[in-house]
Amino acid sequence: IPMMATPAFAADLAEMTPGPAPKGKPWEAGWGFWPKVPQAWQQTHQGLLNKTKKGGVNVFFFGDSITNGWGGAGKAVWAEKFEPMGASNYGIGGDTTRQLLWRMENGEMDGLTPKVVVLMIGVNNIFTNNGTNEEIAKGVEEVIKQIHAKSPDSKILLQSILPLKAEQFNKRVQEVNPMIAKFAGDKVTYLDLTDKFRGPDGQILTELYTHDGTHLAAKGYETWAAAMLPTLESLVK
């Protein structure tokens, strides 16, 4: 049962229960759906709404399963490095730019004024072929716009999509990243993590990844934290 009982939200929830959102472009909001556990995505969203109601979010981590993994393989480094700065994890597995937009439309940032939003998104747009490279970049740009619509003073740490083992997808990652890098500017800092996660041969550093060549192992989260912290700490000040 949603805590946000506005008629619009209730209608959205009724529409989203049976299945996935209607198809749309990367900049068009759409709810998430996990076919094997049909109501679990909306329950996860509800849990994040409850977290939002408690407030006190200084650093808002926003993204998909790779961000969500700070609560799994990255748990130790999260507790050591990010919890002390008031960080909160809003990553949901499988999310594209569309789900981040929908989650903001439906309350996840309402009332929050984080100093920094740590954003990594786009890989699932590539995996699901949701948009051309240019359209995916436009989706990321819309996420940035909506973050600032919700919290105008928040700084955004926009990060590159991480390299992938599967070459057909990795090629697109390397094409999208230069496009989203152009969004750096006032209140948006771009951090390119690519060379931290691949070797001189252009292949991923396998010790940083799980067997699927997409998700990160504990050492991957340690590497990510080390690469991110100097920039993040300067933005939080």
C-alpha cells in the first residue's frame, strides 16, 4: 500500500501492477518491472519512499544494480567511507534512465536536499536497447535536469558507465560516455572511471568484476571508492 495516497499516484500504481511500463524513450518516465517477482520492484520503490520520509540524506547515490551493490559486495567500503558522510543508497537493479525519472516523479527525492547526488546510469538502456546512443545520452541529461528540479542546490557527481566484458555492449558504453561527459558544468562534475576498470589491452580487469563481467566484486567497489572519494569529498565540503 503506497504511503503517497494522491489520486495520481494511486492510478500509476494500479497501472504498473500487471506488467512493465509502456515502451518509451530514455527521457520518458516509466516504472520498473521484474517478471519473475512482479510486485517486487514497486515494493523496493516503496522502501525507498520510507527512507526518504526519514530524511537526513547528505549524499544521494542514484542508479541501478551497480549502485545497489554498495549494499552487497561494496558493503565494507561503504560503511567505512560513505556512511560517515551521510550517504544513502538509492540504486535499484535493472533500472534505466526511465525508472530514475519515474522514481523522482513519484516521491523518492521529495523534501531531500542532498549536498551531492552521485549518479551512474545508462548501462541497462544499452542492455535492453532502449534508445540510440544519442537518445540514451538525452535520457541521462533529463535525469540531471529533474534532479535539479527537485533539489536545485545539489551538486551532481556524474560518472561514466563502467566498461563491460561483452564487446558488443562495451562498444556502445564507450560511445555514450563522451556524450554524457559534455553535461559537466555548473553543479555537474563528470568523473571518467574507464581506465580504472580496464587494462592497456582495452579489456576489463576481471579481478574487479563478478563472473558476468558487468557487476562488481568487492575489489571493484574498493577501486571505485578510491577513484571517487577525492572528488566527492571536495563536493561535500
